[in-house]
Amino acid sequence: MAETIYGLCTLTSLLCAWMLLTSHRRNGVRLLFWSGLCFIGLSINNILLVLDKLVFPQIDLLLLRLFSALVALLLLLFGLIYENK
């Protein structure tokens, strides 16, 4: 069951990133770009979760997962702060 949930979360993050970046290309709104980058980072985080829990359970990838989540959220924070001016 965990495999299904991890896979669906990864696919959802990738779909959100694709829709946000596609919308940015059409409209040119910069906040959509930063949100899309954030969801790409969250997708990477979900892929690392699958690798950590299912593929390589003997290797701890927690720090790498936390770093990817931090980078993703910092990208969104940057977009929220500097593109709002």
C-alpha cells in the first residue's frame, strides 16, 4: 500500500509542476514559474522518498530528502517575496 501512495504523491507533484510551468509559458506570470520550480523540487523529494523507503531501505537518505524539500520551499519563498514587488 505504501508503494501506491508514494507513487501517487510523486505523480501528483510532477503533474502540478507540469501544469504550473505550462501555465507560466502561456501567461508569463512569474509566480507560476517559481511555484512550478517548487513542485519540481517536491517531486525530487518524493522520488528520494521512494528510493529511501522502497529501493534502498538500508541507506538513510533523510538529509538529502530534507535538503531537497528546503530548496523547493526556498524557491517558492523567493518567488513570493521578490516577485510581489
